[in-house]
Amino acid sequence: MNLELLESFGQNYPEEADGTLDCISMALTCTFNRWGTLLAVGCNDGRIVIWDFLTRGIAKIISAHIHPVCSLCWSRDGHKLVSASTDNIVSQWDVLTGDCDQRFRFPSPILKLQYHPRDADKVLVCPMKSAPVLLTLSDSKHVVLPVDDDSDLNVVAAFDRRGEYIYTGNAKGKILVLNTDTQDLVASFRVTTGTSNSTAIKSIEFARKGSCFLINTADRIIRVYDGREILTCGRDGEPEPMQKLQDLVNRTPWKRCCFSGDGEYIVAGSARQHALYIWEKSIGNLVKILHGTRGELLLDVAWHPVRPIIASISSGVVSIWAQNQVENWSAFAPDFKELDENVEYEERESEFDIEDEDKSEPEQTGANAAEDEEVDVTSVDPIPAFCSSFSDEELEDHKALLYLPIAPEVEDPEENPFGPPPDGGGQNPSEDGSAHTGGDKKQRQPSADGAPPKKKARTTTIELQGVPSDEVHPLLGVKGDSKSKKKTAGRPKGTKGKEKDSPFRPKLFGDRERERDRGVAVDGAVKGRPEAVPVPGKTPAGSACDTLALCRSQQPNPNPRSTADANQPLRLSPVQIPLPPP
């Protein structure tokens, strides 16, 4: 409703931190949907956490993978979500139900995947040490895209703004422009440095509006090109970049780069620290540097499609960067006056009357006469902020998924055996071992609303020729970031031996039996003393008197007496026995 007011005359980029989003588990990647109302976050435990970005609350959690999620992408209408994990699995998910539609198994790890901007049936996948693959989800077929050099398979790829062309780049700096439908070569050029040496292509990103795209290269320079010029130059062209963005002082390498929602700004995340650099595209000047916590490494950056908001991930937490909002009430009404203190106000006699009896009726002229005209309230005009360009004449999709209904949490799942799972996720009962403990029949029955039981998603194996199958995803082998992404194995510091000595530590039944066989006390007995057992002819075990008597009778005497002192009376000193809490 207020999107038309976002075109401000001032800066349109974030200036300061605006809180964090804690996904409980470690966040690795994030992406906004087309409208910026939902934020999908992939975690290291395989879950996908979907945030309602307006309320900053978790709207849904999908138990998607077993291994960490390394890439995510929304479909155009927001109903589907495609994800990739470090175990070479690509899955498509229904966002509303959380069900998995289908899976694809690749021989090597997945670096990036992307939906077709106009066709939700096509997905572009970039495996390691392989040419990019174009998947067709409806028939589970795939097409391997042609590459410039068969010996160089470190290739990245991306759809253009409308999905008409696919841009690929290799480690030798060669960019190929392929037709999406026919995979024919349309244009090509080479990215060179000042000394005419080629540099490796790390990523290719397109703006949502306009025809510009950027190329992040290994020489730590971000080059901005115009897509129309690239197509005009044709094969083996020599286009000049519109801008060259870099950090001349620190020579910072860039981890992740992207455009703003309107395409006027470019943000790049440093690969050395949690720092975001923002440039203005038209001029090429650095306008802002956002610094996060010192010592953290950046994993991913995403700019909100509509608003000047940036989401960045470091140390498993999503950080939000936004503008400093200052309330200026005089901007809403020109005659509004801000008062430092209260002022007495005298109201007019007819100020709060429903109808002013003393007011004379003016003649219906000019704008007042237009009030009698009929106003069209049924037709829907397209919102320019949601269109990928100002020339788009398409209407907003009425079937689009903007928000998710939040389901109530069920504390005890056994109380509602026929309803949906408590986490609302789309995991199959076979993936959770606890779902088989006496609950197979309940899991197979339909839900209370008559919905059929969930079908297991089919898995398609993608065969790629000459691709090594022993590759490890870079996310699992990043040097210097093991502290931020891997939790410390074993027990925390300062607790060595304490759990073993604690008399009230909960133990499993099998542990209790094994320790009982070894003669170790359990369930509240003091360490080094036998456990109190029931004695025939006495009060039930568990009373303080029986426990004291048994412990004193079975405790070894540190000062054994001689036979001469046997007739002397025995003096017992009181012993404090810790009892379990009620």
C-alpha cells in the first residue's frame, strides 16, 4: 500500500544494524522471496527455517535434509522452494505443506541452484568439477550445458533477468551467453586484468530491474556490465565494464555480491571479516561500510527486493541491516506543530459537531463536482516495485504466496495422533526414528481433515560423465572458520567428571542395569557406597532410616578395633545422606 512512498529523495541503503534472527541452529544461507515478505534460511542441521519478515517471527520449519543446506531459491509465485545440501541432494519443497515433491542425487557437491525467473519447471544447477546442468522438474530430465574448455570445469552459471539466456563463466575468465531453450552460443567475451591476463570467475549476479549484471572475479574486482551491450558485441566481443568496484586500500576479496532491489546499489561481503561494502552503481563511489562483530566470517548476503534492508549471515546468526527511522510527524501534515510542553487549546463552538449548521454550502465547481463521478475499485493496477522492470505489463500473480499461516505448537504429540506433526515440517515418518515406536498405525492413518497420507518423494539419480564423486563441498572444508561453524565436540569445559559424580543425573534404563551389575550406586546413592535395597521384614526401601542403617552396616570401618575392645559400646557418628528432590 505504501510502496509508492519508498522512492525517497535521500539515500536508499541501510546504515546500521537492526537486530538479528536466531534460527536455534547454525544458519548458512538465506534468500528472500520475490516480495520480501518471507525469508528462507538454510541451516547446518538440514532444516529450512522460513521467517515472516514483517513480524520477524518463524512461520515454518521444514526438516529438509540430513546434511547442511548450502543453497536455496524461491519460485516466482512463492509456492515452491528448491534446496541443495552438502550430500549432493537437490530437493523441491511445497512451502505450504512442507512436503518434498521430488529429489535429485548428483555425483558431486552443489555450489548453486536457481529457479528459472519465468518458468518454475526449470532449475539451473552448478555442481563442482562439472558443467552446469539444466533440470526439467516435470519429466526429471536434465541437459548438460556446453562449456568453453572441457579441461576447465570450474564453471558458475546464472539466468538473466527474464530467463531468456544463461551466462556461464569458468576459471579462465571466459563468459558464454547461451540460449536457454536451444543451448546455442549467442555471445562470449573474456574478462581480463590490466596486464591482459585472465582471471577466474567466482559468481555472476543479475539485477531485478534493468539489464545490468555483475561479475565477481578472483582478482578482487567487481565488474558491472550492460547485458544489451554483451548481446550486441556477439561472439568473442570486447565489451567494457560500466564500473569496476574494489577495495584499493585493503585489497579485500569478496565472498558474496548482489544488487539492491531497484538495481541502483551494489553490496559486497568481505571474505575476511563480517563487513559489507555498498557502492552506488551509476557513479561507482563507495557510500557505506557496515561492520559486524570483529572476528566473524561472512557466509551469505541478501538484499531485500523492495526495501533498503540487507540480511547477512555470520557465525550461524542472521543479521539485519536497515535505515535509522526517525519519526517526523510534520511530514504527514504541513500544519503539524511539535510542542515541547503542553499548551492550552480553546476549541471552536462547531469544531466537533457532526454537521456545521452555520456553514454555507459552496457551489459544486471544479474538484468538488468530480466527487459525483463513479470510481473504479475493481481493476487492479500492477505495482512497479514488484515488477522486474518498468516496462513489464504483467499483472501481479493473484495466486502468489505472500504469507504463511502460523500453526499452533503441540506440546505433546500423542494427544493429537491424527493431526499434523508438531513442528509443521515435511519430514517423512521414516526419517525420524521416534515415529516408529509403537506409532506406525497412527502415522499411516489420514489426518482429521481427510487429507491423504503423505507420499514418499521420488529420487532421481543424475549421471554426469567424467565427474569425480569424492569431492567435498567448500562449505565443509573452509579454512579458518571452523570455530564459527562447528560446535565443540564433547562436554563443555569445566564439567569433566561432574556429570559422572552427580547423584541425580538422569540415566537410561540400560545404563542403570550395567552400573548395577558393576556394583556402582545409582538413583541418589552416595558415590562409593552401595545402593539401598529392600530388606525382608523391614519397612519398604527408600526410607531414611533403612538407608542410614544399610550404609552404616556395609561401610568399611577405617579404624578396626581389637578383640579387647569388642565388649565396649559402639559409638555411631551421624552421617548426612543426600536425598533426591521430591
